[in-house]
Amino acid sequence: MIDEKTLEKVTTNWLRASKELKFKIEIPYNILIEGKKKKIFAYLPEYGSKKGMIVDFVTKPDFLIDNEITKWAKYNDYYFSYINIEVYLVYNSQNFMESLNDWGCYSQHIPKQIHG
């Protein structure tokens, strides 16, 4: 379970990255699974696939993923990624650039590769 202070810090860092690196992000993001709203960390409409991608966290010690989210993403043709929350606790633009470049950009309005 992720505590509120950690979530707030990581959210702030992702929002900062979106402004500095000029990409769109929606935090938090809700999806419907079997008629029930499920909150996930973020949606990036320009990355991962033509429909965008959803991002959620994994944490120590188990780094468990949420199979409901995975199943929803695959069924609805969204790219998905589970990221280690600890990587984003301290702002480092390089970490964000690496993730975005790994996921791939599907927008015509921003460069395919982000450089610092």
C-alpha cells in the first residue's frame, strides 16, 4: 500500500516532468472494470499505443501487479506499464525521459524521442 505522502511526492514529480518535457498526463485516472470504477495512477494519451497508455505502481518487496488492470488494458488495446514508485520519489528528468522513450510516442505534435 502506498501512503499519501509518497503518492503526493510522485504525483508532483510526474506533473513537473509533463510541464518540462511537454507531454500530456492525467493523474489520477479512472477506468471501469465490470461496472466498477478503479483508480489507477495515470493515463498518458500520447505514449505506448495509439490509444495511449495507463501507468500504475509496483512496490517492494513483492512488486505485485494488478491483474484486473492488465486484463482491462489488453482487452481495450491500451499499452500499460507498472513502474517502481521509488524511481520517481526524487525528481530526475533523465528517469522520465528514459521511460517515455522506452514507451514510444504516438503523437504527431511532439518529438518521437525526448532529449534533455
